[in-house]
Amino acid sequence: MNPDGSQDLSPGAPRPDPEPPPEAPRARGETRHVSIALSVPDCTSCDICVVECPAWCIELESHSEAVPDLPPGARARTHRVLDSFTIDYGRCLFCGICIEECPFDALAWSEVAEPTASGRHDLVRPLTGARRSGATARPSRLVEGLVSPD
Amino acid sequence: MPDEVRRVEAADWVSGVAAALAQGWCHLDWLGVVDEWGRAADLRVVLRLLEPASAAGLRIETLVPRAEPVLDSLGTLLAGARWHEREASDLFGVHFTGGDDRPLLVPAPGAAGELREWPLRKDAVLAARVALPWPGAATGDDTTRRRLSPPGVPAPEQFGARPADAGPLDAAALLAPPRRRR
Amino acid sequence: MRGWDWYGDGSLVLVDVPLACCALEVAAAIPTGAVAVEWDAPALRRVVTVSGTVTQAVAHDVAACLERVRALGSPTTVVAFGACTGGGGPYWDGYAVLKGLDQVTRVDAMVPGCPPTPAALSTLVDEVRNA
């Protein structure tokens, strides 16, 4: 601390312990916007989130399947089945439009952090629980110039 | 608490704001614009003021026609509004009479025939996306979904190479107004 | 250019290249025991974060900053912090915007988010220190 009481910001000076800020009061049901989560059983592959995303960061693949176990005499019907759902976190701006627009409430804010990515392609994340296609950012790859055992 | 919202005629813009200031809404929060393209051929100019003690908000709005968006400047009432007006002028093309008309970010219009657009208007062309595949296009075996086009992006055949005898690019015809539900 | 001796023990110095909003989250991640140091203070490990949109205008200077830190010799981790440095973020189609920091330099880690939480950075720095 400087003689006048101001914080000493010179190199080498330790920072004083700040008082932790009071926890912001949360409205009921409010979730921190750390990532976006998909409830696969609720997703009908309608593509509305894909169409509405201003950053074009959602990709959804689906296919048609015949609806099984129809009552006798019913006409044959098909429905869409979700194959893959990814968000490109290299573009996603966390606007929340996809979450608002989903007619089935299949998308929601999540407090689960997305792990650090090893590269550009690893920023494309599947929301279905499928395996990530990009290489994982393993600690030994994090540091350039570090000799790693593996 | 939600903001109080007042709509005034463009001719009463300055007097309407003066009245609000006199009532105690004396802190300038921001002045912005909403492009009503798809609902009306207007730009909605919005001023948000705060009542300092309670932090309650008041939005005063007016409509100006998109083709000739002219409004009196609020600079004599709120000096800080001049900066917001310069930004509105740059991004939407609104002209504030008696205000500061120096561009803030966007250069002044160029040569005749150049595609002049204001970046935040809804008819601004997202040229960088014209040739990119849009994830929202119906693909594969999806024959049931209606064909849509991405907002702000004209079809490549309208925007790219055109016959040599085609006339000047008609900017107004590049995009259709968005379908607005709300 | 300021650096932060993150753990106050010379084990790791972090330098941020603050370009836009993500820089606030990097600042919020600085632990209470961190010590402000010169950017080239001695350290066993170095982390350089780039936080914010990388534009054409600053791309060269940002890359030059990173090279200067790498040239100090300690094992260095270059972190692209936030969507803008990952893939251009919301501005990926902007005419003056780089679609990610990795367009101009090698990047070791990309932290997703717009912005990422401060905790995302502090977790990563802990992993780098223990790598």
C-alpha cells in the first residue's frame, strides 16, 4: 500500500486481499450461462435453433424414420430422429436465441464448463454426449517446449 | 420494475424529452435505434432516461421514415446525447438536425452506385456470408421442411456474377423484409 | 507490459494481451496472492493469454508480442481465451476480423466461452503449472 492509502501497483508489490464481493442474489431458476445443454429426448430435429442462430454456429443432422407401433388401420407416418447436434464455440456468442426459440424447451443454459480445446476443430462440441472429434487438450500438450513422458 | 414507455410524434421529440427531464428523468442512459423493417417502413428512435434516486427507467420513442430519417438533435437538452446521435447516424443513417454530424466509425458514403448501407439496418447485406453454406438449409432426406433463406444474406445468383448487360445493382431488391412475429 | 506472478512464487508468470471484453474476465481470474511483475520477469513457466477480437490491424503486433514472450526461453503456453480468439466469435464474418488467433500463430489451448468464466482460466493455469 502507498503512503496515501492507494494500492501499490509497482512490479513486485503483493496485491492486498480484496474483500470478496457479495454473492449476487439469484432469481429462482436462474442459471449461470457457462455453456448450453441439449435434452436429446425433447429434441424433434425441427431445426428452428439452427435457422435462428445469428452466428450460424449450430449444426444438426437428422433423418426420417417410420413411426413404429401404429394402431391398426392408421396411415404410415414418419418422424425426424436426431443424429448429431453440435455448437461451434468458436462462433457462439451466448445470445440465448436458440434457447428462447426452441418450441420444446430442449435447449437450456448449463453451469457445466466446457473443457479447454486443443485447437480450432475441438471448439465444435457435440451436445448429444457423443465423443468429441477434436483431440483433447491434455496437460502434456499444453506447454510448448516441455518434454513430456508420453 | 419494467421501464415506462412513451411514444411521441417526431415533431414533438425535443419537447417530449424536455418534459421528461422536467419530471425528474434527468439521467441519460442511452439513445438507440430499432429498424422496424418487416413491421413498418420506419426506424424507431429510442431514448432511455433514468430517475437517479430510484434507478427507474423511462423509454421515449418516436418513429422516423426509413427513406428519410430526420429528427431534431437533443444536444441542447443533453450534451451527452450528441455522441449517441453520431453513432445512430453511422449505424442507421438517421440525421439529427442541429446535431454533430461527424462520422464516428463508418466512413461517409462513397461514389454514386456504390452499395451504401448502414450496418445495423435490417437490409444490410452480410456479404461475407453469401457463398457460405448455411446450416439452416434443408439437407439430406428432409423433404418436409419449408425452404428458408438466412436473414441478411442474398442468394448467390443475385449477388455474384451477373450478365454483362445487367443494370446497376439494385440494393433494395437484394433482401426481403423479415417475417416478424413480435 | 505487465505480467502476473500468478502464485507469488516465481513458478508461473501470466501475461495478457487484452484486446476486448474477455480481458475483464482474465483480470477477474487473477488470484489474491498474485504479484504484479514485468512481463519478462524470471519464471519457470509462462502463460500468454490473448483476450478479445483479433483484427487485421493488430494481428502483426499481437503475433510479435507472443514471439517476444516465447523468446524468453521458459516453456510457454499460448492461450486463446474466448470465442473471438478461438474462431472469430460473433464477428467471424467481419471484414477486418481474424477467424481466430491460430491464423497468425501457434496456439496451445483455446478456452471456449463468450466470455469464458474467470474460473475457466484459473483452472487452466493450474493445469499448466502442474503439467
